[in-house]
Amino acid sequence: MRQLVHYYYHDEKLLAWIKENKLYNSDKLLIEINFPNDDKEKLKNLLGRIKIIFPSATVVGMQSFTSFVNHMITDINPQPVISVIEFETSNISTLVLDLEKNYTKGRPQEPNITLIEEYLQPDTQALQVLSSYNESNTSSYINSLGTTFGHLKIFGGGATNKNPNSENAFIFHNDTIYTKAVILIFMHGSNLNVELFQAFDWKPISKKKIITKVEKSSILTIDHNPALDIYTKYFPNIEKDTSVLLQVPLYITKNNLSHTAHILDIDYKKQSLKTVKGFQEGDVVQLSIGNYNAMMNRTQEIHDFLSETPAQALWIGSCISYEYGFRIPIIHYISNIEDSNNIFGYSTAQEYYNTENQPSTYHNHTFIMATISESSSSYIPLKESRSKNITPFEIANKNLYSIMHKTANELNVLTENLENMVNQRTKQLETLNQELQIKIDNAVRKEKRQNAIMNQQSRLASMGEILENIAHQWRQPLNTVSWIMNDTLIKAKMGRSDEIDLEELAKKVNNSVQFLSETIEDFRRFVDHSDMAQTFNIRKTIESTILLIKETLIKSSIKIELDCPEDIKYKGFENDFKHVIMNLINNARDAFEDRKIENGLIYIRVYHEKDELIIAVRDNAGGISKPILKNIFEPYFTTKHKTKGTGLGLYMSKNLIEKVEGTLEAVSIMNNKTTFIIKLPDSGATRQ
């Protein structure tokens, strides 16, 4: 048994490839084609040519969103990809269930179980399913196959064109193309073995909500609000870009099983969501996003699966949701495989997978792999696992998604706690009001109620200030990451991918992600004296800090001049030093923007004087008045709008410098310049 893969361009190359690989007409050939576009005439010509060359072979295939080509995934490949599995002792039989014959839109279809059973043989091992039936009743149709034939290994997927929710994608069998049909490929053989692998790596990120009204296959309301509100709250432009339904699917856990919803369509008039799988009132749903860490960790798991599972051929099914932001993990998965002849499959909006312990055959947003073998001692040749060779860009992605998931979880917990507190306080106030109405007169009751409300508002305001302080520290690196990603996306969409420096991009994003991770630790360092001081290069540290916010400075036309010898080192806390420098630069930048000063200049000079190391940060933003200057290092003192901060930056900076027995002071000339001077004890500074 062997598998061969050909990237079709024209008949001459196909014929040469067939001759080179000594392929001959046989009823033991399973020829499967990934067809990536809508050109049915081209497909008919190709199918006709193949049937002339291999009249006894089984030819099947379907339309796919992307193609696997040379260990990569692409959605711009216009050419068919042909897989040929040449069995030695096993047999293939096929059955086409043409749904067009009795098709009525919206009416559930039922598979003809009696007809299907006629194709089963004593040694039938597996059933491959290819479908162009992509409607709200598809899941029940496919699940009925899995329930009835659960003793077989079932795998496959649904045809998907460039419009993920289109009902016009097609499948084909021999020389016939179908737009509403299901093809069943039966694999028979006493020596045949098929094993399946599935990955479902989505993680809920939003607050839990309850489905409160359904109508057939549509979700009408969630938490008694229009169902679409769960998306429009975060994605107000969803009507213009419905791909968000694939990027951020609905997530449900029920009966200890988790899955996501394939949303077929949006009814904007009813503000409802039409799904493939039926939901019930009372089901709890959340928005979810791909768990990038879990996806990347699958690389080693898939490598181990292929190392331990006999296989001579592979079939891969990847949900198109992975194409919206998670293509890199899939590339890692297939990079384990040495020979491109063993890389064939489809990207679909629906994947089929069934084992004895898996009650559902229809799945969304998954990755599946089927190994096919007639030998218990043959294995797919593998390269060294890519899990040991993760690039800085991929590490940056893992860190970024880890922070996103952690932050989402923390916010969800915080929200639930706040709601519980509010509910508890509300009940307490209601009880108090009832007692006051009986025990005291109206005036005393009104006064006590007002005091209780004022006390509650004070507590909530304090909590809001704490959250604002954290947001102040995170705002800039998050804006930097967002700018970098948007710029890269625009260049990619405009066909300027050659201008994208992935290594530089990864470095910038990773720096920002690292800073985000370290920000919380910065707050802890105020009281934590366990950190070990280390020696670092002053110039390199300042340069790396400037690089972190370089893009925002360029956007505001602000230049930084650094006058610092390359050989000055200092023994202290590098992260604290970075934090101080960034705060001073950000304050200067905000002053330039608030006063609309053009050609802003920040001049940083580092020099050694007597027993001290001096770092002077000067700007020409117009100076600070004396009444304000004397208060700038006070906690929560600020002259900025609340969206730009709460005055914590300089207070923190002063504390960090004083922690190493240094000083931070400001000298300002109104309508001219401001200079912040950091003085560090010489005992902490060394020169090469």
C-alpha cells in the first residue's frame, strides 16, 4: 500500500507523474481530489481525463477552502491537489446519497440506513464521509450515521468554498458533480487498520449567558436579549465581516462534553443566530477563542501519535476557523511529516469523527487526522518534532494569547464577584429599607439609605481607581502590539508581504508581551525586597525601552536623542529602571500631544559625576508651572484627562529610584523645557 500526492497544473505533467510512479489502472486505487475553486468546467475535464486513464479506480473529492501544498497551507492555490492511495489487499466501495431527488429546503433529511447496510461487509473497517449538505439539519443527519455505524471508524468533512457559510459548495464522484449529496467511501479488508486523532482547542473567554428562546435551529434570545447582542457588544461591524462567527464561536459545555456552534447565518431582522446543531432553552453559552498554547502543544502530541501508530497513508481535516488566526499550529502539525506524499486533506466548516466512546460524529472547529495502513509495521516517515523549534514570533503569539485568556478569566471572575456583591448589597439594602419603614420615620429612613448608597459608591470608586492604575501601565504596550498587527495585516492584504520582517515583528511583539507580563510584578516590587540586583548595560537598556514605544513616538513626530557612553554598567534592578525611563518618556509625549507641539525632542544624557551616576531626561514641551511642579510626585496627582492616567507613574518612578538609594527630581522653566534628573549612587555604577 502506498500514497502519492500530485499538484495538478496540466495533463502533460499529470501523465509524466503517473508514468514516473508506475501507476496502473486498478479497482484498488482510491483517487481523492481537493478542488480549491468554483471552475466546474475545469473539474469536469480533469475528472474525464482521470477516468480515461483509470477507468476502474474510485474517484472522489470535494471543494475546499484551502490546500496543503509543500508542507504549507494556502488559500490562494488555484490548482487541484490529487491524492492516490494504492491498496494491496483491501477493497473500496462507494455509495452516493443524492439528496436533490427529494430535497426541500429546511426539511430534515434522513440517511437510507437499509441501503447503506447493503454495502457493509464482514471486514468493513472504516467509513469516509464527504458531504455538500451544509444546512441547519446536517448535524442530525451525520450523527445518525455515527450512531448507527458506531462500530466503524468514521471520518470526513463537508465541502467549503471561499464563502464559509455557502450552501453551494460541491462534492464529486467519478465524473459527476453534486451540490446536495453525501458520498460514503467504505474501506474493507482484514489487514486494514484506520486510527483517528482529533483536537478541539477552544477556550471560553466571556461571561456565561443562558439561551432563553429558540425557534427550530435559530437562537432568538440570550439572557432575554436578542441573540446577536452577544456579538454586537464586542463586534459592532459584524454585518460587514461575518468571519467573526468563525473566529469567536459560541461555546457550550453540556453533559461533561464541550463543543462550539457552527453558525450558518444571521437574521438581522430578528437579530437571531441560525446554527447547524440544535440548542435548547436553558443551555449556557459563552464566546470563545482559539487556545493558541494548547494548539501549539499539540505539535508534540501529533508527532507522538504518528510515531506510535502504523500508517501508510494520511487524511487530514482542518476547520476553516484555524485559518482565521491559527494557521501556524497547523503548519507545525504537518511539518512533522517528512514526505509531502503523506500530506492531503481539506479545510472545512464541518468535520466528521466518530469512535465508540464519541457519541457525536458531527463537529465544528476541530482538527482531525486519519491514519490508514495495511501493515502493522509501517510508519509515516517523520522529521524531528517542530515542538522543539518554536520561533520568537510563535513564542510571542503564545504569550499574547496566554495573557488574553488569563485576563479574560480574571475579568470574568471579577465580574461575577462584583455581581454577587451587588446582589448581596442590594438584598441587604432592601431588608434594611423594610426594617427602617417600620422602626423609624421617613426622614431617618431616607438619611440612612443615602448613607448606605454613598458608602457603596465610595467602595466602587476605589475599585475603579485600582483598575485604572493597572490599565495605565498596560495601555501603551497594548497599543503598540495593536498597531504592529494592524500594519502587518494591511500590508499582507495589499500584497506587500515582502515588506514584512517577521523576525523584527516578532521581536517587537515579544518585547511588548514581555512588558505586559512584567507589569504586574512591577506593582509587587514596591513591597518585595527579595529581588536580586543584577548588572546591566545602561545604554542597551534605554535603547530597548525606546524601541518598545518607538512606533508611538514616530506617530507623534517625536525624536529622542541619547547621549550615553556604551560602556556604562549599573548594578540594580533593570526592569525598574526601564519602567522609570518609559514613564518619563510617556509623560513628555503626552505633554507634546496635549499642547500640540510639533517636532518634539526628548534628550537623554547619561554621565558620571563625582560619586553619582546621572541620567537627565529633558523635553521641550513647554515646561511645568510651579504650583503643579511641587505636586507631581504625589500619588494620584494628575493634570491629564482620566483616560490618560491617574497620576501613578511619577509616584511609582520616584519610589523605584529611592529603593536603590537614588533620587528623582524635576527642574522646569515655564514655556520652555523640563528636565527630570535621576541620581544613582556610584556604588551601583561600574565602567569597563
